Amino acid sequence: MKKYFYNSHYLNSNDLSTVIDSLKRNTLSQGSYQKLLEEKIKKKFNVKYCIAVSSATAGLHLAYKSLGLKKNDYIITSTMTWNATTNAAIFCNATSKLVDISDKNFCIDTKKLENFIIKAKKKPKIIVPVHFGASLCNLRKISQIAKKFKIKVVEDASQAMGASYGKNIIGSCKYSDVTIFSLHPVKTITSGEGGLVLTNSYKIFKEVKLMRSHSTFKSIKKEPWSSKALKIGFNYRITEMQCALAYSQLKKLDKFLDKRSMIRKEYMNQLEEYIGSIEFQEINHLDQSSNHMMIIKFNSSNFNLQKKYKIYDFFRKNNIYLTTKYYPLHNQYPFFFKKKKYPKSEEYYLRTFCFPIYYNLKKKEIIYITNLIKKAVNIFKLNV
Ligand SMILES: Cc1ncc(COP(=O)(O)O)c(C=O)c1O
């Protein structure tokens, strides 16, 4: 029987033929598909500059570095994100401070963020709002705080390609200095592995572009036969095959988003009578979601870790491989903080699972999954 996971990519024959076309061209890296992809992204997301890189992690690293993050500096982000957000700060010899999430949309709690920054003797260098699952951070508030305290903003929009914050498409950098997208296979569109750095700042663009390839440059006038570096750089280049795939996938972005939105609606329709026992991630009605994750929270007062194991096993026996995204960062390397500092993230981690949501998921499969959710609520007495 078919196995179900929380997310999956979708490829069609156009994707395959575009990748093959990239192989037929002379250049395998830093060629015409990279240019095409970057140009198309700039237009689609209404932003001045785009640099395609090997992953979103690489993009975050370059963005932080371009903003001058260094030893004794720190970034501030939410404890509910993938390790990449904070690892990229370690790559810059800097550290991270964590803030708890809102218990409704599971994104950074901006009140707590503001309180932290007001009280902090040394202010963070960068605020990194992570658009999480299906929801977007309160960018207006974050940008107000950042302006007041002269802090930079890097949106980690790895999960949010195609989402809009009010009327502003994520990627336009209306409220931030840089936005990062991931092209990992579970994301809205994929290149296998890959990332995109978007900015309206020419200075950031130049820096990121240079560091993508060891910061080496050619002088046309002096010794034009060679290239040299004046500072550290990296190999964060992305191949032409990957750019070709992302370029082809981008044509399907709207189709992917529509389907994800329909799937979320179907879950909500099927489970309408169970609202209360279960809860969905809150999405601001003014925003358009990328619906990256279908997070369901079990609200019952008798819910505990043992029940979570039982629910997990129950779904696994029925071929649904559940996951909880993420293990809270504050309990992992290099943080290991006391749990009580982040009660909402702890609660979220205990009570949620991510259910399947992806382009190829059929209505009858959603009904199969939601029937299992109903059964689980009844079997494990989760409606109290
Ligand atoms: C919030 C967040 N940030 C960063 C990343 C890193 O993306 P990549 O795997 O492209 O480096 C991910 C990927 O899961 C993510 O979800």
C-alpha cells in the first residue's frame, strides 16, 4: 500500500526536457539557465536583484555576511525553525537568541521580540522572521521594531514561496533587507537542492554574488588572464541542471499553490465538526498562504507524550508517516535552554503533527487521512 509523507515534490515531462536541454548546452554551471531563473524570479517577485545559490542555508549565510554579521554579534529568530536559520549565524562566528512563538500562527511572537530587544543592552544585528508552515510573520510590526532600533531584517521565507503578506508578495523585500527561498524537494517548487537570495539593495547583491564563488573577480585592465580574491568567499554555486529544473517548475507555481490551498480547504471541510478537539494553524485572512505544511494541533486536556506515541503508531500502521516540524531549537545544539522559557513552542511540539499536503494528493486520499484523524480522536478520547 502507498505510503504517505508530509510533503513531496511533483515533476512532469516539461521539467525533464528542460533539464535535458540544460545538459545539451555547453555550460554546466553559471550559465544561461541561471540567468533565466534569476531574471524570472526578479519579475515574479517584484524585486530588483536575485542570486541563485546551492541551498537556502547558503543563501542565509551569504545574506548574514553581506549585512556584516560577525563575532560578538547575534541574530534573533524564533525557536520554531529549521536549524539552518541559526547555523548560518554560527558560520559567521556569531550567535543566535531565540524568541517563543505565538500559539495561534506558530510564528515569532512579536510582542516578546519587542520586549527582548527593548531590554537587551546589546541589540541584535539581524532579526530573522521565519514564515512557518502555512503562516506569515507580522512583518509590519517587525519592520517597525527594526527601524526603531536600526536592526537589519532577513526574511527566512524558505517555506513561503508564493505567499503574499497583504498585497505584497513575499520576496519583494518590502519589509526586509533580504528574503531567502529554499528550492529543496519539499518546498513549493524545487531544483533538487537550491536557494534564492532576493534583495533591493545593490550593495547586498554585489556582496552576495561575489561571495557565491570565492569572492574572486577578474580585472579587465590588469592581468586579465586571472582572477583574484580580496576577502573570504565560498563555493555556493548552483548547477545549470538545478537552475533549469527550478525555471521549469516556476511555470507551475500558481498551479501548485492553488492545489495546496484546495487541499487545506478539504482538510478543514472534512474536519469541521472536530474543531475544538483539533485546531488548524491560523492564517491571517488578509494574507495568501503557500500552504507549505498542514499542521494539526490536538487540543484535548488529556493529551500527553504517551498519547502522541499512540497516535503516531496508529497512523503509521495505516501508512501515514507523521512528523512534527520542528524539534524546538532551544532544546538542541548549541542552545539546550530550559524548557520553561519557551512554553508555546513546547506546547506546539507536544500537540502537533504535520499531515500530508502536496500537489499529487487526491481528494479520496485526503478523505482517507481525515477519516483516520476522526477515528484517532475517538479511539484516544481526544475530544475532551
Ligand atoms: C525555515 C527554513 N529555513 C532554512 C531551510 C534550509 O533550506 P535548504 O535545505 O534549502 O538549505 C529550511 C529547509 O527546510 C527551512 O524550512
